[in-house]
Amino acid sequence: MSIATSGKGTEVLLTGAAYTALFLAGAVEGLIGSFQYSRNVPAGAIAFCVVLLATCLLGAWGMRTVSGALCPAVGWMVASFVLSMPVASGSVIITDSAAGKWYLYGGTVSALAGVAASLVALPLRAGGRGAGKRPR
């Protein structure tokens, strides 16, 4: 099987795959963090927040767009907030405790900080900030 490495179609496919991988990385961080945040209170929750911030910043740096930071942030928020909702039986995965608050609020602030930092750090291009064009 031969895969062409040039052409617009391949570039779009690889870019879409990279954004999907960033979204899934954020979702996996949210999934793991939702079950493990309460270890070593509050250091465990804060550590997950720092990892999320690093993922957002590295995603923006690697993709050279703000969307690179936004994808893991959205993936984390979807996973964490879905798992924080109570189910019909009344059980909750992320509890209303100090560690739970550190994890949810700290993670949200970390995700927003990563997106905001990528807005500031990425150079202004002819198409505007985050226009989706990579500098060549």
C-alpha cells in the first residue's frame, strides 16, 4: 500500500488526525483524572491541572494554532464534567470535596490559561490570530 506524502488531501487528513489525537489526549486526561484526583490531596488534583496546562500549551506550540490548545481543553472538559454529573442511582465520581473542587475549578482555569497563553504567544499572521495558516 502506497501513501502519498504530498498534496492537499493528505495535509488535511493529517491535520484532522492531529486535532483528533489532541482532543482524545484531553479526554483521556479527564477520564484518568476524574478517578485519580483524590490521591495525595490537593497535590494530586493540582498535578492533573498542571499536566492539562502543559498539554494545551504543547498542543498549541506543535500545531502553531490556538485550536491546538483548544482541542485538549475541550476534551478534558467534556470528560470531566460528564463524569462529575450524578447518575440515576445517585453515585458521583467527582465528589463535592476540596480535592474535587481543586480538580474541576483548577482544571478549568488551567485549560483557559492554556488557550489564553496560546493566543498571546502565537505570532500575529497576515490572516489574523489563529487563522489556521502555518508560517512557512
